[in-house]
Amino acid sequence: MKTINARTAPTMKNPHGVRAAKLYETEAAQAVHIELEPGQSLKRHATPTDVFFYVLEGTGVVEVGEDRAEVGADTLVESPSGIPHCWHNEGSEPLRVLVVKAPRQSEPTRMLE
């Protein structure tokens, strides 16, 4: 059995400049833990695969296409492939989100900003 602690997993370099750690990767799926400190945002981007986000802790603003919503812990957000999306932490506490790409992304992310 393999276990990985999201809070202590090694971080990966990313174009958003936020703390991100790859927790799982197979041909079928990829899971990444991201943490946005207050005031941090992801750049608007589109992925070539379906993504879902699960909010682990905190409250944030998520944009998927033209939709925008404030969501909190224990919320799942779907983001279809090719649709621009981003996250913003406009609060005063950290925002932790599990990002799951299924199937695993094989093409690069398309940055829009």
C-alpha cells in the first residue's frame, strides 16, 4: 500500500506559482492537491481532459466557462475538457482543493492569461 500526505508531499513547479503536489498518476487518472493562500489565484486555463475539483478546506471562488460561484468545503465542482476555468481565494484562510483529471492529461494545459 502506498500512502501520501497532501500537506507534506513534494511540491511541483506550475505556471500559477501556487503550492501544488501531485498525489496520484496512472494512465486512467491524475490527482493534484493545490493550496491557495489568501489573495492567491490560478491563472485562467483550459485542460484537454475532464476535471473535477473537491474542496477540502476553506472557501473560494471558482470559474468554469462563464459560470462563477463561491464554494466551500465538501463541495465537488465539475469542469469539462476544453472549458476555461480558474480558482480565487478571496478569503482570509487557506483554500485547499483536490484536482482530479480523468483520464490523465497527456497534452499540455492551455494558459489563457
